Amino acid sequence: MRQRVRPLALVGAVTVLLTAALVVAGVVLLGDGSGDVPGSGSGGGSGGGEPSAAPFATTTLAELDPASVEVARGPFCDDVDPREVEAALGAEPADATSWQNGDPVPLAGGSQDVGHEFGCSWTGPDGAVVSAWVFAPPVDATRAAQLAQDTDIGWCTKPSPAPAFGASGTRLDCFGGGNGYAAYRGLFGDAWLTCRVENPPVDPTAAPLDPTGLEDRADRWCAGILRSVSSPANS
């Protein structure tokens, strides 16, 4: 009896294996023909396909810790995230420019000076401009305190309290003649960084601008600059 049972058991095992092989082959063939293989991430009404990338989101200075970063005193424009530029302008830039330490700087009256900074700016299709620059020479705390007192032009104001934008951080709101810009400046390590958002040129006789929107854009643009070009201070 044992000699009869053993062949039957062997045949049964072979039958099971063959059946399993045929089932697997059938699934593979169905998968190749329909694209509905379970777990393939496509078809089957499961909303498959590659997961969409999360939309780009800006941040504010309040969501960062500017005191914990340093900024290099050198070229940085290539490191600026293009998405930050587009978000600040509200559109893709129509033009861009950059400058280096030692480049000529035009002055009023047609004369020129030699610049001592690294910077770049982008212009939107409506004429709005976003920019950022860092001094090439090192700046210490005493010099930073002096720079923080500069109001650029007579109709700029420095809202209080001072923003968390490096050491001696200041914000400038400059609105006059229908035009205006908002800027942040501060010391990161030994680098004095400035970032700015300018409104498109408008009729000088127009009503004064509401600065609220521009201030928010400047806040997010400057946070974007820090995210793009800064590095951990203790790294």
C-alpha cells in the first residue's frame, strides 16, 4: 500500500504546482495586456499613476529662525530657487540681471562708482522688481548698527518692532509718488544682506499705495532668499 500511496502523493504535488504556475502565468499575462495588475498603481479606478508633487509654498520670516543661519559673502544668485522668484513677482520674470564685487555702479548725473557687493534682480512682466544683495567686505556689529540707521531716502520709514532678520535687522517701507518698495536688511555672521520688493512703476499723481500687500510679499521673498542661500550657522 505504501508503494501505491507515494506515487499518488507525488502526482498530487505536481498537479498543485502546475496549477499554481498556470494561475501565476495567467495573472502576468492579464497584467501585461490590461495594466490592471493589483498594486501596479494604475487602472482599476484607484486613482493610480505617479503621485502628483506637492505645490510649492512660500513661507514667512516668522516661520524661520534667521538668527540660526549664516550667509556667504560671495555670488549666490544661481542658488536662488526660481519658484521663490516667480512667487514674489506673481509671474515668470521677463528679465534678470546680476552683479559682482568690483562691477561699475551708475550714479546720479551719469558718473560711476565701483560696487562692493554681490547681487541680483528679477523684473516681472508688469515692471515689478525683486532683488537681493550682500556686501562683499565683512561687516561687524558696530558697522551693522550704523547701516541699520540708514533710511535710504527721506520718505522711508522703519516700522517697529525690528524684524527677526539677522542681527541689527531692519525693515524699510518706502512709499511716495505712487511708487514704493519694502526691504529687509540684517547681519548674518559677517555678511550684510538686503532683499527688496518694488512695485511696478505707476503714475506719480496716483493715490498713495496700500503697503500691506507689498510688505507681505517682501516678508515672503526675504524668507525665500534665506531658504535659498543660507546655511546652518553651526554646520
